[in-house]
Amino acid sequence: MGKLSIFILVLFFAALSLFAVYNHEAITFAVPFGEVYQVPKFAFMLFSIAAGVLISLVFFAIRDTKKYIDNWQYQKKQKQDAKVQGLYSRAVNAILAHKDDAAKEALEAILAEEHDHVDALLRLGDLYAGEEDFQKANTYYQKARMVNPQNLSTLFALERLLEKSGRWSDALKYIEEILDIDGANLTALYRKRDLLEKQGRWDDLVYLQKSVLKYQHGEKDKKREQEILIGYKYEYGRHSLESSQLEKAKKAFKTVLRLEKDFVPATLGLAEVMLREGDSEEAINLLEKAYESGSSKIVLARLEDLLISLGEPGRLISIYKAGISRNPNDPVTGFFLGKLYYRLEMIDDAFDTLAGMDAIGVSYPEIHQLLGNIYMRRHQPDKAAAEYRKVIDVKKSFRLPYCCTHCGISSEEWSGRCNRCRQWDTYQFNLEGICTPAQAGLAVSR
């Protein structure tokens, strides 16, 4: 004890002694529901001081004990967290190295330390989902969900699991839960879009795509999502047409054409609706105007089939000649005219048209194949053989192939949407080498 402390203590006792000299009186002290006592005032004061000191000591003892326990628990938690973090790092490294057994062992060790570790539960679920053990994966995901029912990572994991197992309707329920929590979550909106596409729910997709478009910020993103919205409107029309709901199909196709007037699949779809309604002249006029507006060879081919089926090849020839007059440097329309002459057995006209194109350097494999066929009809096998040698595959029957201008894939059948890149209105005739092996390879690498 320091000198200052001793000095203060002596002064305190001196003050008590002086207080005792001048205070001999007694005070009455009554215990509730008990006896009444006469207690010297000085003794009462000492008792009060002692009680106050005791209470203070008890308070500080409790405080220090709590502080000690808290510090001990904190240190224990720190050690546990460090151990868990080390195990989790080991598990992640094992996953990256494709050592699934080692990863599972580390993750299970984490759960032994901390049974509600959400990330460990999700990682274990992912591992078992990758092994297609959907039952175990679901068990871990559900445990993670019990820890935090509104954890978006958990809900996304459950959605992916159900989608992988083909339970699309159940997967949609989890997406709806996510959107209830965060209605502007674009990832959830994209996932919902994919699920609705798999179910062919085009009407719902049109409505959903409007929400996706609303939450886009960049102009490039808005343009992309607007194109997808137009595509879904077309798909709704196509589905309605296939279901013979002609009024719905017509309305959908017209809506698409108002948004994008040169959208070829919608033009063809609307023409088909008109044909089914028995208005072939209106369908012809629609296709003719669409061709004049956009110069689409797909529209031209459909117009050719339609006019020939209706017995009006003369009208078609006039359309071709008008197209060539509008654009004399367009070799494709010239090729179509030569092909039409051949189709109509107008062999001399076909030969003059196609040979003229060959003379000015237009060299499609299909031109040489047609010229070869014409020479064979004229009983000129040597010249026919010379033309056939210019064709890459002489055994291939004459049929114009289609090509996706976006990804480069070739197709024997036309479609409003590419089966590979999922873009709409990208199929064209592959006359000018649009689909090259190099481009197709690039599309695959992307």
C-alpha cells in the first residue's frame, strides 16, 4: 500500500472518530414486519458503509467474472473460427483439385465444429449434386435452409437441384420465393425465364420479359432484352398457330411486325394464318411487300412456293425481274430466277440466266449443279461432268442449305430460331459462303 493510500485511510478513520465524538444519540431502526431496534447513529453509519462496500465488491466481482467468461468464450470462438477457416480453405482447394473425397472430409469436419455453417452445407450439397446423388444434396441444402430460410444462395441451390432432376415446376417455386424476397433479382428472373422456356409457356414469358426489360440499365442490355421480347411474342404466335388459334396468332405476329417490320419469321407466320383463313391473295400481297421492303430471300422462296402452288408462275417471274431491276448487282435474285425457270421446265431460259451469271464471275455450287443438270438434259455429258466437278459434293441432291448468320451453323431446315445460339430471324440461304468452317468453329468456341 502506498504512502498516499495510508494517509487517506488515516484521514478517513480520523473523520470517523470525530464523527463518533459528537454523535452519541441512538436512532430507531424498524425491521419490516419485525422488531424495532435502538441503534447508535455512528454504528448505523458504519453498517451502511460496510453494506455499500460489500455491494460494490459483489458488483465488481460479477463484472470481472463476466468479463473473464466473455474473454474466454471469445478466445475459444477465435480458435474455432480459425480452425473452421482452415478447414474451409482446405475443402475449397480440394474441390478445385477435383478431390471430392478430401473436400467432403474437410466439410464434414467443419460441421462437427459448427453444425450450422451454411457455406459448408451448400458445398456438400453441390458435391453430391455433381455426383447426381440428389437425395443427399437435397438433405444438405434443406439443412442450410433451416439455418437461414431467406438465404438466396440456398434457394438458388435448391432450384438448380430440382431443375437438374427435371422437376421444373418445383424449381419455379424456389425462384418465386427468391423474387418475393428480391423482385428485381435479375439472376432469378433469368432462371425463371429458362424454366418457362423449357415448358413452352410463351404467354408467361412475354409477361416476364417485360419485367426483365424494366430492370435493365445499359442501352446495349435493353436492346438485347427488347430483341428477346420480340422473339417471345413471335413464339407465342407460332405456338398459337400450331394450336390452330388463328386470331391469337394473327394478333401476335402483327404485334411483332409493328415492333420490327422486317422480322421474317413473323411475316411468314402471318402469311400462313392468312392462307389458313382462305385469303391467299392477302398472303401473296403481304409476302410481296415484305420482299420489296427487306429483300429477304427466305420470303422470296416462300412466295415462289405459294405462287407456283396457285398456278401463277408468270406473276412470280415478274416479281423476280422487278427485284433485279431494283438491284441489278444482286446475284442471288438472278440465281432464284434461273432456278425458277429450271423448276418450270423452261430449260433454255434457265440456261441463259445461269450461264450469264457464271460468265460474270458469280460462282455458287448450286449454279454449277443446275447447269450440269441442264447439260444432262441436252445430252451433253462432258459439259455436265465439267459443271459437276465444280460442285463440292456431286452426290448431294439439289437443295438450298440454310445458315445462321449469328453463329454460323448450317441446317437443312428453316427455323425462326437457331437451335444452337437461340437467336431469332438469323437463318438465310447459304449461297454466298456465309457458313464457313472457320466461322462455325468460332461460334463453337464462343
